Amino acid sequence: MAGAFYFSLTMLWAAQILLAAGCHAAARFETLQCERPVSTRDGICHIDEDLRGQREADSQLKGYTFSQPFHLIVSYDWLILQSPAKPIFEGDPLVLRCQAWQDWPLAQVTFYRDGSALGPPGPNREFSIAVAKEADSGHYHCSGIFRSPGPGSTETASSVTITVQELFPAPVLRATPSAKPKEGGPVTLSCQTKLPLQRSATRLLFSFYKDGKTVRSTGLSSEFQILKASEAHSGSYWCEAATEDKQVWKQSSKLEIRVQGPSSSAASPTLNSASQKSAAPETTPKESPKPVPPLSTPSSEDPGFSPPLQVPDPHLYHQMGALLKQLQDMRALLGHLVMELRNLSFHLKLETTKGPAKYE
């Protein structure tokens, strides 16, 4: 009888194992139901008008609308880590659950991220992050001890990858028509960022700042307009984009706005022409000067003459080079002339010496 009783217990245990095969051992029976968002007014069921903006997130084909897909993972283990099926974005709550087979009681439950414990062991089967950030991404798993029944040893769940996606990038501040607008003209500052398709319905609030002071407080508009720019509007601007609950907020880089005043070139034409005439003697003439005679020396009184160190005139340098060569030639001729004069002087002395000798 004892053997038969032991055999029946063994068969009962095997039957439970076979019934659990092909299904997640730690999961419970779930019913999948396709629901359509509706609202009732006066007993009539119709599509809620406020939900029509979500059509961009749905797949549509020939008039049929499909729900968003989800992943169903079937595993067989003593312990699993349950994580949200939908994408997690910045600002979302993140809840993880360490689920035991058939909800058997657990003790010494520990949650891990990238191999490091997120806290001491305890009875709590859930680990939650109120406001998720991108830094919370990683590989998560849990471990626990079955109290009774169960294997009675520490079991570890398989690792689950959690990725916290960026809700929106840091905004970029742009100025239209330019960051250097003309005085009296308009300029529009736009705080540009983009939400993902899954969160396109999220509302963002925008603020604008200048030199550390608020120039426009929080509002739905992503633009700040200056109708008539003046010198007082010049400065360093930046903007901020944030969710309505202020859980996610990001700032743009600074943008320098410099309002351009009246141009100095707007002076009267008479003054401009007079200044050009007065400056004419100091500038080099556009037309090349006439050739200077070979032996002529440039004079400082000549209006076309400019000192070489002040006005680098290539033509003047050429003339001075030619003059220097002529001076060198004249020096050579003078040398020959001196030699001829010496020879002539020598012959005259010789003849003078011979003359008296003949008369004696």
C-alpha cells in the first residue's frame, strides 16, 4: 500500500509537470482580448473623437485597423522576471516583478542590474522606478528562495534586457530670418525638438531665456517672436522643452543674437567723395607712371613720388635699380678717365724734363 501511495504521488507530480509543458511555468492563465476604445453617450456606442489622433500609431490596411503588436514569450523555469511589454521612455514608471512558478511563496528576493544587486534581499517581489531615465537601461534579473513547496534552494531568473528610450532630443534654438537681424525688423526664435511616433500625443511646454532671465514663461507654443528688434534685444538666448509633469525637461544650447544697427556706410555721398579726394595723394595711382629719364633723380616734391618704405611701388623699385646701374656705369667710365688723365700727366712731365736738355 505504501508503494502504491508513493506511486500515485509521483504520477500526480508528473501530471502537473506535463500540464505545464509548453506554457510558462511561472505564468498564470491569461485571456487575450481585442478591445476597441469606445465611449457611450445616450446609450449609443461610438468611436471616441479624442482617440482619432492615435491613428498614426496604428497599422492600417484597406480600411482595417490593427492593434499594436506585443511579444509573448513562453518559457519553462522556476523563476522568471516579468517586465513591461510596451516600450519604456524617459519619464515612464518601470515596474519589474519576480514571478515564481504557480505563485509559490518566495523569500530573500534580490533584483540585479548588469550583475550588481539593486538592494538587499527581502520579501518584496517587485522592483519599481518611479521616473525612468536612459541610465536605467541594462540587463535585469532576480533571484529568490522558495519557502514551501519548491526546490528549497536559491533560484535565479533569466536576464531581461530593459531599454529606456529617449522621449525627445535636446531642443535646438533657431533664429529666423537670421541671428543678426537688422534693427527695427522682426525675428522669430523657434525651439525645435521631436517626439517619437509612439508618444506623438504627448504635450510639451516651452520656455525662453535671455542672459539668465526668463523672457517667456512656460507655454505650448514653441516660438518666441520679436516684432521690432532693437539693440536691447541683443544677448545670449536659450530655450527649454519639458513634459507637463516636469518629469522630463531639456535645454538647448545658447544662441547669440546681435541686432545690427544703422550701417556706417549710410553717410552722405558728398562726405564720401570728399574723403576719397583727400586720400588720393596718399594712395598709389592706378595708372602706371610715365618712364623716368635715366639720369633724373626722383624728388619728394613730385606728387607721384612715394618713399619706398611707405608705398611699395614695384615700378619705382625698377626705376631705382636702373638708376643704380647707370651710376655704376658712370663710375667705371670715371675710372677709365682718371687712368687716361694720369697717363697724360706722366707724358707731359716727361716732355717738360727733356725740353731744357736740348736747349743746353
